[in-house]
Amino acid sequence: MKEFICINCPLGCHLVVDDSDKNNVKVTGYTCLRGKQYGIDEVLHPKRMVTSSVIVLNGKMPVVSVKTKEAIPKGLIFKSLELLKGLKIEAPVHIGDVVYQNILDTGIDFVATRNVERSK
């Protein structure tokens, strides 16, 4: 049995997940079906959004914040962050620009989360 709080909506349901049978995971405490699915996914295939920053060359700011476009498998978080070490991109940078493509063959990209204009 595992207990945790669902993060899919503001309700924050207290889920109890029985994963003793991986083929028949049972979830209680959810208010909506998204919560039930979240409980199942969290014990079988946990995923997380990853945020970081990347150096910007010739920008009005020295770095830009980035995030994964979608959640990636939890086990890949630290490996995905290693990909950004030493990465430098040229200004200008715009929200949504792909900073690193296809993280560890997941099909998910790191994207910029703010604009950084070129310095004059």
C-alpha cells in the first residue's frame, strides 16, 4: 500500500494505492477518474516535469529557464539534466523555443520558458 496526494487538480485527494498485484492496481480516495489514473501511473510509471536553466550567449540575461515540454519518466531526471550541462544557446530566445530536442529518446524536448532578447 502506498499513500500520497493527487496533484492533478486543486482538490488534492488523499489516494491509497494497493499495488500488490501490478496487473490489478487498486486506487481509493480519488474524486475524479484523473485521480485514479494518476494513482496507477504514479506506482507503475512515475513521471515528472523537469526544470532547469541554460546559458545564453549575447543575451540581456545570462541564462534562460527551461522545462520539459511534457513529464518524463522519473528515472531519467538526472540523466536529462546532465544533457544541459555546458549547453549554451545564442540570443534571442523566445518562450517555447526548443533548447534540447528528444531528451534521451523520449520524444520530449526541453523548451525555453521565458524570452531573452539579444544585448546591444
